[in-house]
Amino acid sequence: MSLRNMAKVAALILLICINPGDLFPQTPVRLTLSEAKTMALNNHPQILAAQNEAAYTNEQITVSRAPYFPTFSADLTGTQGNELARIGAGAFSASRLFNRFGQGMVFSQLVTDSGRTKNLVASSRFQAEASSQTFQATRYDVLLEVTRAYFATLHAQALVRVAQATVDARQLLLDQVTTLANNNLKSQLDVSFADVNVSEAKLLLLRAEDTVQTSLADLTRALGSDQQTNYQLLDEPLPQGPPATPDPLVMEALNNRPEIASFRAANDAAIRFAEAEKDLARPTVTVLGAAGFLPLINSPGIPGRYEGVALNLDFPVFNGHLFSARRSAAVYRANEAAQRLRDAQERIARDVRVAWASAMNAFQRIDVTAQFLRQAALALDLAQGRYNLGLASIVELTQAQLNVTQAEIENLSAKYDYQTQNAALQYSAGVLR
């Protein structure tokens, strides 16, 4: 093998190692809508983030319940000071200084805080429920985005097939007209019109191919993946038409939508927190205890061990209106939560009605566009026959071809748009799975 041939082989091997996908096209991966939903539910970062948020709020229940249990702490203390001296500044405490080394435990137990802890625990439970419902709502949001991206990609891929068939049909006509013109059976004007139609079809194909790439990027994002894959998507059967009226769906949405359940739980949490803030102005009773040893004490007046217990009653008197302000702020928050719940109910009812109208319109367009396609195909056959007999111009034939292309595009759009709108309607009603 010559040196030049060896260099070519080495360059080819290097190119394959660097980017083999450029030389060997990626085999399309078969994907169904059900598989796409499963992938998104397992991988999407929004779902994983909402799941962690729900776990966080569940732990807050334990945090709120902690005051119900006693607190134990172990201390190990050593001090050195000048004998018989007293601390003259600082907080009230035992002011006498002496050399010592001690070890012991301190105990405290809440007896009652007039119901504040009970209300805080209840508020935390409602917050955890709200977070759990938000997690479910996030799952449904992702499912809707996956469904939309899936049908958008199917639609784009179908448009590519229509555009390619249009290019082939118009190219065939151009070849036929060119042959006839070369034999002086057609004019160059006919050739020009046919050539223009081919160029128009090629532009349609380019736009359709660009739409496929955009749709695949959207599908990759909806799946929660950062690596775009060339998917071979399988068509789904057309669902049944929407109900005659949206009213049953509105009631279903108000009962099923996790967003409403989340707002309702958040409202209950705000109410219980407002009750807890009111309890700040009520007394708190605590039991305190301490026990330990002073093994190195040499003073005869100080025993080598100690123990004690106390009952402490705390009555709030005045703190600069802090508690009253906190109570008022919590009430305002509860009122805000109630209005947000009402807003969510009204918004979701409106969304259901809009989604129902869009789905009904898309469903009705399927039959209309199918009739449009049948008539356009019949008109094209007639125009082709008249043109072959010399009874029609190239303009009539090309217009018939344009009508068929438009009818095919409208029919595809109606079918995939209805599947997308039906998914949006199911989402609005809270039944998308």
C-alpha cells in the first residue's frame, strides 16, 4: 500500500472515531405515546424537583411536632476564677465564681402552650398535603407537554411525507411537460409554470423538515432528556368526540384537579397557622430539670452532686405589639389563600370551557377537511384529464395540485390538532393519565 493510500485510510478511521454518527445515520428509535409518558415521569427535572419539595414539607411535620417531646442535653463544664468573686455585669444568673469541673444533664418538657403547637402541626400537615398535590399537578403538566410534543412531532413528520409526495408529483408533471415542449406539443410557458410549482413544493419540504427538527427538540425537552434522538413515533387512534356540553367536565375538574386540592390545603394551612399565631398571646407552661456531678469540688459548703426541677409559667404581657402584628399578618395570609383558591376554581372552570370549545372545533374540522380532500382529489383528476386532452391550461392543473396539497395539510392538521386538543381537554378536567 502506498503512503498516500495509507494516509487516506488513517484519515477515514480518525473521522469515524471522532463522529461516527455523521457517517452512519442514526437508526430511528421506536417510541409510543405511553412509553414517552413513562420516560418523562421518570426523568423530567420538574417532577424530581416537586418530589423533593414534597419530601421537604413532610419533614416539616416532624419539626412542628418536636415540642411535644422532652429535650435532653448533656453538658461538660470546667471553669476557673478568683475565689469568692462575683460577676457584676451581664444577665441575671448565679454570680459567684469558683473553680470547678462538672458534668450533668438538662431536661425540659413543654406541658402546654395553649394549643399553639397543635395548630402548627395541623398547619404543617396541610402544607405537606398542598405540596403533595402540587407534585401531582407537576406530573400532569409534564404529561400534557409530552402529549403535545408527541403529536406535534407526528404532525411534522406527516407533513414531510406530504411535502415529499408533492415534490415527486410536481416533478413528474414538470418532466412530462418538458418532454412535450421539446417535441413542440406544449409551450415553454407551461414548462415555466410547472417549474415554479416544483420550486414551491421544495420550499414546502424544507419548511416541513425544519419543523420536524424543532418538534424533536421540543419532544426531547418534554421527555426530560438532554440528548436528542431520532424517534420513530407510532400513531395513536383518534379518540371519541367531546361531550355535548362542558358542564360535566367543569364539575369533574373542580373535584379532580390537583391544583384546586393544593390551594384548598394551602388555605387550611393558613387558617391553622393564623390560629397558632393567636396562641402566642396565651400562657406557656414548661417543666425544667437539671442533675449532675461536681467530682473535683473541694469546698465543704458545696455538695458533689446536684439535682433540681422547676415549673415555669410564661405569661406574655407586652412586647411592642409583636404578637398582635404577627396575628394580623397571619389572618391576612389566610384571607389571601382563600381568594387564591377562589381564583383557581374560576380559572380552571374557564379553562375547561375553552378547552372543550377548541376540542369540539377540531373534531368538527376532521370531517370538513376530509370532504375538502376528496373534492380536491376529484378536481385534480378532472383537471389532469382536461389538460392531457388540451382542454385546460397549465394554470388550471397547477391550481388543482395546489388545492390537493392544501387539503392534505388541512386534513392532517385537523387530525393531530384534535388529538392535542383532546389531551388538553382531559388535562383541564383532571383526567389526563
